[in-house]
Amino acid sequence: MPSSELWAGALSLLLIHHETGCRHSALNAARLLDRIGALDEIDADTRNLCERASSRLSSGKEQHHAGTA
């Protein structure tokens, strides 16, 4: 399992991006999610979630709608 620092960093940057629209925070969150998703001990579902989130953050085309995770 990745260290809590990696998870906390990714979530913190994601919140900063959401609250301020900071593009650098989005890109840095995507980088951390890529690192987490690349770890051997990550299960396939978590890896897929990290990849999806990273892709959306990197593209700058986050979708803002209600739905399932």
C-alpha cells in the first residue's frame, strides 16, 4: 500500500485544484496519482481509478456532474 503521504498529497492537490482552479495543482495531483497507480501492490480497481483521475486532471477536461464513482 502506498504511504499515507502520497495519498494525502494527491488529495490535498486535488482539493486545491477544485477550490482554486489551480492548473499546477491538477497536474501535480495527476503525477502523484500516476505514481500511486504504478506501484506493484495496488489492486486493479484502484489502479484504474488512479489512471482515470490522472487522465482527467491532465487533460484539463474534468467533468462536473453528479454520478457514481
